[in-house]
Amino acid sequence: MEDDEDCGIKFSFRRFRVPVKRIYGNRNVFLLDVPPNLIASWLLFWMPQLVRSWLQRLLPEWFLPTSVILKERNPNKADSYENEIATYLHLRSLQGTYIPRLFGEVAVSDPHAQRYQISKRPTPAILLENVEGVSLHNLPIKELGNPRLLEELQNIYTLFTKGGVIYRDPRLHNFLRVDKRIVAIDFEFSRPLSSKITNEDELETLKIEIEKRKRQAQGAELERPVQGPVILNGLRVRESSGTTTHDKQRGDEGPVYPRGSAT
């Protein structure tokens, strides 16, 4: 699909057309603004909480939030697509808290793709919760070095192990700081967990990446010019130019998951 292209979405018994916006430069991951369903909104307003939750699980296509993430299947990586769906189902109890919620699988009618492909069949895709957060890679170094953050990562990996899944993509880009919790995204490489394997090695990989980021920041801090006059042989020569500090949030590497959940 192309940015802002108007595409048709078929989700179970519901069909609608929306423009899409690509949120990763080289991946088929898009942001969708879903048109509101007035009847569903009216029902949710009047129904008791228990009935509301049951109906949302039974008919998710009619009770979608106004903003969702769509991930198309890459025909060259069909296994990754199936892995992601299987992992979300395997970790159903973590959806909406530690991982995005999976609303379901849809069919996308992509006019641009169908003009250049032999097959005219719709493209399979999944709809995910659009989580508001910032990737751990882009956190300020002070927050990234907080021992509490390592405890939260340890907790997520423990939950993955208990859920029978090995994550297999331990990068700071794939974990989001969302309010006071961490949310993991992107499960294309995940697999069912063998009884002889744990997620501990992956957690160590993340710890190494955190330490690397801290060393990089410390090295840049040491190279920063010092504010104030330069004195040579007892004489004031010139004023040195200052630079911005490294307490500010970095966003120079990798995408920030859109504000506005999807793994």
C-alpha cells in the first residue's frame, strides 16, 4: 500500500474503507483511523461493564477503537506473519497490558498492489492496538539506567517464559515505555518455548545494549566543550562554544512507535 491510499478492509462481518499511513519506512505497518460505529458506541454507553467486555470479545470488528495498527503479511516472509499471530494467541492473557491487543485478522483490498501483481486476492493482515509509548532506545539515559526498568524487563521475560514463548528479538526498539509499564511489540521471530530453553539469554542481551547506550552517552559527554573562557599563558584567548546536554531524549536511531498501539 501507499501512504494515504484509500483501501478496503474486510473484518469478519464488517467492511469499511479508510486511508492508511505508513509508520515504518521499509515495512508494511500502517496507522488506520477507523470510522466510528454509532450503534456500537450507543450500545457500549448503555451496557453494563461485564456485558460490554463480553460483546467486545465476541464481535471485535464492531467495537474497534478509532485508531489501530495494521500489519500486512509480507509474501516473502509468510512464516513471520504466522508466527506473530500464533504468539499473540499464545499470550492472550498479556494482551492489553504487556503486549498490544490483537483484534483479529482482516483482508485488505489494495488497489495499488493489485495493479502490479498477478493475484487479485486481498492481502491478509492483522489489526493491533495502537499503543502510545516511546521505545526504550529513545529514553533519556538517566531513565534507561534505572534499576526499576531492568526489573520490569525481567518481569516481561518471565511472563513470556510462563506463557511458553521465546521472544527472539531482544532490541530496545521493541519495548515501549507506556506510562508506568513496559509493553513489548513485534513478535515476527517468536516461537513456542522448548522445555530446555529460557528467555534469560535474551534479557542479558538487552542489558548489554543498555550498558552500550550508557557508555556512548558518557563518551559524548566527555567530548563536550567546557563552558567558559579559554586561558593560555595567563591571558584570556576566547570564549568556548557550548553544546546541548545529553539529558535530552535521543531519537536519532530507529522509529518511535506512534503516539496515538502494534507490534
